[in-house]
Amino acid sequence: MIRLETKYTKRIITDNILKSIYQPRINRIVRRLKRKSAVGVEMTGWIKYVQNYDKKELKDMLRVAREWKKKQVKKVIVIGIGGSYLGIKAGMNMLRSDFNNKGIQVFFAHNMNNNYLLELLNSVGREQFGIIVISKSGTTLEPAIAFNLFYKRLIRNVGRAKANQLVVTVTDKVKGNFAKASKEYGWAKFIIPSNIGGRYSALTPAGMFLFILLGFNYRAIIKGAKDASKHLINPDLDKNDAFRYACYRNYFRTFHRYAIENFVVYDPGLSMISEVWKQLFGESEGKDHKALYPSTSLFTTDLHSMGQYLQEGTRNFFETTLYIKRPLRDVRLSMISDNLKYLNGKKLSYINEIAMLSTVHAHYEDGKTKNLIIYVDKQDAYHFGYLYMWLCFAAMASAYLLRLNPFDQPGVEVYKQRIANILKNK
């Protein structure tokens, strides 16, 4: 399923030494989670959510998806910010050839820039389209502004009665603007449980309704996540690579004073997984001036712009590579140029794997940079569900090792309040 390779760290630390340092701390973290005494434990609903998926809500999502297909909805606007869209888009990109979308185009409205939103409005033109808006409160500026623009455009295009049949809200059960408006206007409403925060919510209806609408194997996604939630609550570092990864991160920061982790993928389709990783770790542990800075790279592309720095620049970082062993598709090469004939017959996936291993080896041996590799067995729906939960467990443990609450984000509220005060003329 998922395996953490640590042999490119052994000059300074081994798995056995790491375990001797961190196993007691991980044991305490898991004990406190099970006793419900851990800080922020009231926001760990995502752990059990996938184990007991709400069958009624799943049926309701399937029903609304069928109704939209009957109405021949061909364009969908997904409105959300941060965790309200990152996990969804990561799943779509990772599994991009693994679904039958019946010609549905998906647009994400995740920024309130005027050029960006007006260009998206032009994309829907005067056509019928569906709106999925994901927001617990309904007051966050980006989704509130985008929804206002697109809902009014939808009413202009198809009339208010039909427009209300083409809006799906994913929100709090009773609180917030969208919960109230859904009841008033008859919009379909699905629930993000109050004990699940945005960055841990991709497998709730926040992501699942779109996965169902597009024809993803949603049952396999749920199965992967369910298996992960059972496996990854085990505190034994010999059996839990998500927690072991969290311990390595903490070791590099605490004992070697690294400031940055560079998270690397080799498939553009995994770039949104990098963004999920960035938010999970950035928001979960970026507090009290303690955390590693989460940086991301797309190789081999970025090797031609940042490769020199990564090889010989300031040694204030380590690297983690996410690599999928069995990709979606592959091809054998047959080269035209005589001086490239040595590539003939080789699969492109094999060449990419050699590029990955060669880069890790060069950075480790010559660049003196510590490297971790996260191997995922296969690029499919099951492993997307498992990987998403794996990253959630790792981020939670990493924050707890820093003695932080993994589930709040008080710093985010500071700039939000400043914006609100200025716009309200205070």
C-alpha cells in the first residue's frame, strides 16, 4: 500500500534509533487520542467518519447526481477555498483517467481576484451549469463572493426555479449562511460534520459528491480510507509509516535544525497532492514559530530551474519524494536518433523511476541532503483514499510531537479580521 523508505538518512539516523527516541511519545499521543484527552480531540471526527460512512447521505448524493445527469448538466462550478477544494482536485488529478465524466467540465472558484472570477463567469456564458459550494460558515470572503456572482448568473441563464435545483451546498448541519439559505431556497444540502475541519474533510460530502457525479469509484476511495483509519491508529512505529514519517520530520527539525522540507512529486497529476500536503502540514503545525516550512517541487521539471540550488545551495532543508510504483498508463520507447537508441524498448515509467532514484542518490551522496521516499503501490481510487488518510494521520502526529493543536488555525483569523475591519470602515 504505502511504504516509507528511509535508507537515504542512515548517515545520521536509523529506524531503530528513531524508534528508541520517539516510540514512547507516539504511545502517549495514541493513548490520549483514545482517552479523548488530547488537545483538539473534539476535531478528530474524520478518523471514524470513513469507518461508518453515512449510508443515507450517500444515497442522497447518488440521487442528486442522477438528477443532475438527467438535466444534462455539462458544466459544474466548485466554490470553496483551502481544504474545501484541494483534496477534491487532488483526487481528480491523481485519478484523471480512472473515471467516466460523461463530458462534464469542472471549474474551481478558489480565489476572489476580479480577473480570475470574471474569466470563470465567461466560461459558463449563458448556459445551464451546476454549482457546488463548500463552506461551513458561508461568511468566508472567497466562497461568499464567488457564490453570489455565479448564483446570480445561473438565475439569469435558467430562471430562479431551475437555478435552485442546480445548487448543492456542503455546509454545517444547522449553523451558517448556507445552511439557512438551503432551507429557504430548497437547495440540496450535504453535511460537513462539526467535528471535522476543512483540511481533513475531503472524504466527506465536500469531495464525495463531486467524485460520485464524475463517476469515480467512490466505494474504492471509501474502502482505502477506511482501511487506513484502522491501520494508522496503531502506535507501533514498525507498523505505522505515517507516524514514522512524522517522527523523522520532527527529528530533522529538532536535532538538525532544518527549516524546510521540500516535498517532491514526479507526475504533474500529483501536484495537487503536494498542495494537500502543504496545507495539512502548514496549517496543522505552523504555530508558535515551531514548524518546518512546507515547500513543494515538481520533478523532473523543476530540476531544470531549481536543481542547482537543491544540489549545492544552503543545506537548511531535507527532501521527501512521493512516488507511485504502478502509474495510470505507460509506453515503451522507440527513438529516432541513433545516439538515443539505448532508450529503445524501455518503458517511460522505468526511465522516470531511474530519474527519481538518481536524483535522490545525487542529492544524498553529493549534495549531503537527507531524503525520504513515500512509495505508493498503485495509482487508483483505493490508494487515493488510503494516501489522503495517511497524510492526515502524519500531519496530526507531527503537530502533536511539537506539542501543538493540529486542528486549529488561529493565525488565519488575524488577517481575515483585518480585512473585515477595513471593509466595514472600522
